[in-house]
Amino acid sequence: MTLATLADVLQPALKNGYAVAGLVTLGWEDMRAYVRAAEAEGVPVILQAGPGCRAHTPLPVLGSMFRNLAEAASVPVVAHLDHGYSAEDCRTAIDCGFTSVMYDGSRKPLAQNIDETAAIAEAAHAAGVSCEGEIGFVGYSGGEQSKGTDPDEAARFAKETGIDAMAISVGNVHLQTDAAGGLDEDRIRAIEAKTDVPLVIHGGSGVPNDQRTRLARGSHICKFNIGTELRQQFGSALRAAVARDPDRFDRVEIMKEIEPPLTDAARTVLRGLKPG
């Protein structure tokens, strides 16, 4: 079994100058493709169950799916709850076999975010599970606006919560469908100067590939969350597979054609985060 915690994979990344991809999953086919991609590249992978995924599939089922894939994998696989908005979300995930939980208190006042994240980190660590928190607020393309992370607040947040990884807001945006933006590297350096906690970028699909690679190899950013660009690949492959034979209706046959291009796309993402 190569089931790993978030700390298991991020501490070596921090020490050795690379990042690990947190790949946002929605179903069995993409989970399997992402593990195959990680095995092909010889790197660890973080399988993430976000709110959309959890609305479609119950946490106990997702935990079993992640663990089943990890048991047969030749590389470390992290079973990660992404954007847990309540203590109940996180505790349920821990009970269901997840090895990492992210508590998102970023919309709340700083002191409340610290207190709630610290309590969840303590519960997670007692169960042998890692915890990620968020300071600042990462907004959404076409929706809520971001609030950049204050370096002093980040230092306090990291120290007082005991988290294993810290998601920050430095120009990144969720659900961005192109990589036209870029991260505020001055803010990243200011945060790095005040804490040694591995840093996390949500909305990694909106970060240009060359910047992702450069920061993975030369900063404290050890985890890039990638969802949108791989969902786009999944959708394109699905439309192409259906169009090739409009009379075909067997789901399994259609899905067989989707996994290879999705695996290739995931390999490209993973390759860009590897050591130089």
C-alpha cells in the first residue's frame, strides 16, 4: 500500500525543490487516470474530493475509491478532502479513511479561522491525518473576489494552527479556464520569509505553465491544485468519443476512450512540477 498523508509528500518536496499536484477528481475514471499518470511519471499524487465531487458521491464511497487505488499504486497517493467547510466535513472524511483534510475558514475573521483550523488540525493529527488550512481568500472566476494573503497574518496562522500546509491567495483564482494570469511573486517571497510551512496554490489551472514550474523548483510552494484544465480535457475527450459513433450508448466503451488522453494531460501537469 502506498497510501500517504499530505505531510509525507510535501515535506520531501519542500526540502528537494519540487511540488506535488493536487488533482481535483469527480469520478472513478479521472481518479484512475491520475494515478496511472503519476505512476508513469514516478511521482506522488494527491487525489482531491472537493464540494462538487462530494455532492455527487458520498464521502464513504470516495474514501474507499481513493484507498483502493492507493493500495495498488506504485507511487504515494494522498486521499485528500478539499475545501471542508465544517468540522463535521473534516471529521467524517477522517472516519472514512482520508489521509488529509483541508479546512477552509478563509471567509471568516482571522481569529475564528485560526481557532477552528487549529481544532481540526489537532483532531486530524490525533488520527494520523494531515491538515491544510487557508489564509487570505482565493476567489472564483466570474464570482467572489480574492483577498490577498497578508504575510504577517500568514505567519501567525501557520504558528497558531499547527497545519501541515497553508493555502495562500497571491493572484490565483478558482475555476479560471485559461492561464492568462500569473502569481504575485513578491507576495510569495514575503510569506516565505515569515514561515517554513509548505505553501499551496488553489486555482493552479490559471497559472502559466512556466511559472508553475519555476515556483515548484524555487519556492516554498509545494502543492498546486489543478482541476479546470483537466476537466476541460475530460469534456473534450468525451465529446469526441460520443461524436465518433452517435449510435453507441455503452458507458464503459465510451469511457475507455477518455482515459488515455486524460492520462496524457495529467502527465503533462505532473511533469511540470518535478525536480529540475
